[in-house]
Amino acid sequence: MEERGEGNPLTERERAARHFGVTPSEVSPEMIQELPERGTGLETGRARGTDEAEIDAIAIFLLAHSMPHMEGSPGIVVDSDVAARTSCRCARVNDSEICFSKGVIGGLDEGQKEAYCSPKTYYESPGLEQRIAKFKEAVAAAQEKVKDIPKGERLGPWLSAMSQELQTRGIEL
């Protein structure tokens, strides 16, 4: 796939291939339907935005998806059809990977990865592995802080604890 500049836009098939990390021949009609609106930027970061903006977007995404960890659960499936027909977005952290899918709130457990992660696309940004590792540390510390609060009353304390733990680790949202 050739690189194109302004005035020579990508076809929808080419956009979907970049967005989902597949070849143009592997693009399905469903993938094309799932594309973000033109001009809003693709998940690969090749469109509008800088690496720093992409990393900030990932941090906010991870904060939202850390919510299921507050209850000690795997990802919460809110739309299994969407989860099944869209690719997973994953990041490699140390010797493991953390994956997310549209239709699921939170990181996927191993069973959910098997069910929903075909294909996988990977976040590739400088410092991302270290940032996610710090984020996971913050989740663990925040869990410890709210563990004695009754379920149903944890949201406010959880968000406060996550904010404090992220700031302690130099991650600003």
C-alpha cells in the first residue's frame, strides 16, 4: 500500500486495512462500516495527531477500561455481536499482552481473547510498555485502597484512588 499525501485520499478499503492492521484483500464489509469518520484519525496514529496525543488517548482509554478491575472482574461484555466482528487492540507488556475489544468494557481475560480477538492489532508507541506497566501498578494500588468499601459505593473512591495513583507514577490524564 503506497503512502499518500493530502489531495490523494485513501480508498475505504485502504483505510480499513490500515485501521485493522490487515492487507486490503482481507478487509471485510463490516470492517469498512466500523471505520471512524474521515478526519478523526485512525487507531494506527498515521492520521491526524502526534505520538504524544496518541499516548494520552491510550491513557484515557485505559482508565475507562480499568473500571472492571475495581470489581475484580474480566472485561464486561456489553455487545457480544460487536465484540465478535471487530478486531482487538492489544499492547505487549513484559511477557504478556493486554487486549481490548469494542463491545467489551475492560481488558479481556484469556477466554475472551479466544472468543473475540481475531484479528488482533497492536499499539506500537515509544514508551507504551512502561506506561502500561505503571498503569497496571496504579490499578493494583487503587484496588487495595477500595477493597474494604462495599460494592456499589466504590466508584467515587476508585476514581479518586486511580487519579492519585496515576499522578504518583507521573501519568497525567
